[in-house]
Amino acid sequence: MPRSRNKDRSTIARHAPLPTPSARKGFFKIAGIALAVVLTSALAVAAFVVVDYFNRFNDGAVTLEDAPEVEPPSISAYPGEFSMLIIGTDECGEVSTGLLGERCTDAEEGVLNDVNLLVHVSAEPRNVTVVSFPRDLQVAVPACTRPDGSTASAMSKASINTVFEHAGLSCVAKTVTDLTDMPIPFAAKIDFDGVMEVTDAIGGVEVCVGGDGIRDGHTGIDWAPGPRTVSGYEALQFIRTRHGVGDESDLARISNQQQYMSRLVKKILSDEVLSDPGKVLGLANTVVDNIDPSDELGNPVRLAQLALSIKDVPFSEFTFLQYPVFPDPDKPDQKVVPNEEAAAGIWAALLAGQPMQLTGDASNNGGVELVTPAPDAPVADAPTTEAPTTDVPETRATLSPDISGQTADQETCANGRLN
């Protein structure tokens, strides 16, 4: 399908219950990792496919202001560590407008970057860390150059999900770099049309619904407890649900999204996907058609490099973390502010290339329940999904218990509730 960069888009009305099933946000949260893995396989089919991807994917690529210089791409693993920012916006595309109709109208807030992920891949031995930043996190925003060349003024305090509307993808990357001290050479944006189409392309993801099941009028979900394969529209509903899990906070929702990410990684890396050339090509086309990359990410050879860098990472070394926060003293019921002391442990570990030891709960807000057997449980009781294996350092960085999260080899279930 042709890229939809120039078609009219609008944002969805926010925070209102829906009388019929609908979806507002949702984001293919492991898009960068899956994108790289998929395109590595796709590049093998024919040279014309590579050229086609380059022409389409590089169209409209975004230049990141103050991004670190990187080596020219080549068909080999990316040398050393790297970080990638992935944001998900609340823009409506053709598919979501057809589903939501009049709800896809302009909103006063403009286009919000409601999902913000920092994906970091270490140097050898490789590990992958994905840090989720809450949408209501209050941050300092530096002065930025907008895509049209104008200058966006700095802000001493703003919600991170307003930065894209303020000055674009590059400014979100610059803001996250200032917050974390992590250089970001690659970035990409996706809307939730992409979520539906990409999830459809891999044949769905099996998630776990726990508790009493999920009933959430805001997303139209009314699901019984148990395993459920979600794709397309249902995937968006599951990723978006907030009032149907945990304490109904955005932080609980992030934990449930991390369950989805973990299961998505295993599906993407499974033989069911990677051994099926048609599915690989279909997924590659879908991803390319639905992601807006930065300049350096717009080269398919670069994507192949990133893929080769993670192809042997075991599931135990895919770690999904929620950025630690405190309630905002000015608006404790609505906003959060950085817990910089706890977060410092994340950045120190990433800079040192160390894998991390989680000591906090899978969710500090009750969004999910951990169901993985304890580390000393018999092998027969462990999850049956096979994972790549490789040597990993014995020394691990112990994170603060204030940091919630999980690894891809852990099994969690949504802590559902009925509303």
C-alpha cells in the first residue's frame, strides 16, 4: 500500500467513554526492534526490494537536531551500542477514521506523543532495554528547531506528551536526551493505524487476561479471563485500556503494555513469523508504510545493521522498564515528575553495558500480575517458548525497587477489573 504521509490526519477526542468498541491510542511498542528483525529477513529476497524500501521509507525522513554522528551503514552488525526513540501519536489515519468516524476530529491539544520509548542496545554481549516514559511526565524542554526551520522556545516544565506538537520528533528526542544523558541517533514515529496494520501482519499476539476479566467502557472491552489472541482493532483496545486494569492509572496501563511488548518480541522472533517469507515480506511492507523515521533510520541497510545486532539476544536480556516517578506536587492526582535518583541506576547500567537485575514489582500500580515461575523452579515448569541463547555478563546492575518492569522471558497477565 502507498505511504500515507500526505493524507489528512486528525486527532481523536480524548478521555470520553465510548458507547461502542473503539480505540484511541495504542502503539506497536517494540516497533524499532521488530522493524529491524523483519527487514533483515526481507532484504534477502531481492535487490529491487531494498531499493523500493529505501525510496519509500526515506521519503520525508526527519533530521534530528544535535544527534550524535554515526558510522555509515553496512551489512554487518552495528558496531557498539546505540539508542532509538520511538513515539506513538494519537493521529487518526484512514483505517481508524473509518472505525471511529466523528470521534476523529481535531482536538484542542493538537497531536500528542502519548507513547514514548527509549530502546537501548548494548555493545557485545548484547542486551536490549526499553524504557517507557509516562505520558503525563513533567519535563524541561530545550529550545528546538521545528521541521519548518523556525525555533520553538524552551519550556521549564511541560508534559512530555505535548513536545511533538510543540516542535516535532527531533524535539522529543532532544528532550529525552536532556532528561537521560543518553545520545539518540535514531528515532521513529507511528500512529495507531500502524498498530492495527502491523499487528494484523504477524497474525496477532496472544495476551493473558487475569483477575475478573477486563470491562472498560472507554475502550469498549468486555473480555473474560484467560488467554486471548488480539490483532488489529483488539490489539489497540488492549494496549489502550486504562480503566480495565490495576488502579486505573496510566502507570498501570504501561505495565499492561509491557506484557504486550514481551509477548510481541517472542512472536516476532518465532519460526511462525521468520520462517514464512510471505509473512516476513508482508510485515516489512506494512512497517515501512506506517513508520516515519529520522534520517539515519531511513536507510534499509542501517535497519539490517540494527537487526544483526540483536538477532541472538536471549529473551532474558530484553528488559522493559517504566521510568520511575513521583506525584507532581502541583497536580498530584494528574501529573508525575522524575524520580531522578532511582532513574540514575538505569542510565549508569546502560552506559556500562551491564544487564539489569529487577528488584521492583512487575507493576507498581497493579496493572499486571507476574505468573512466571521463580528462578529456582524446575525447568519443566518454565515457559515453553524457545529463545536465542548467548553468553551474558555475570555482573548485573541492581535497579531500585521503585522501578517496575519485566523481561521478555517472564510471563505476566493483565490484572483485569470490571467497570
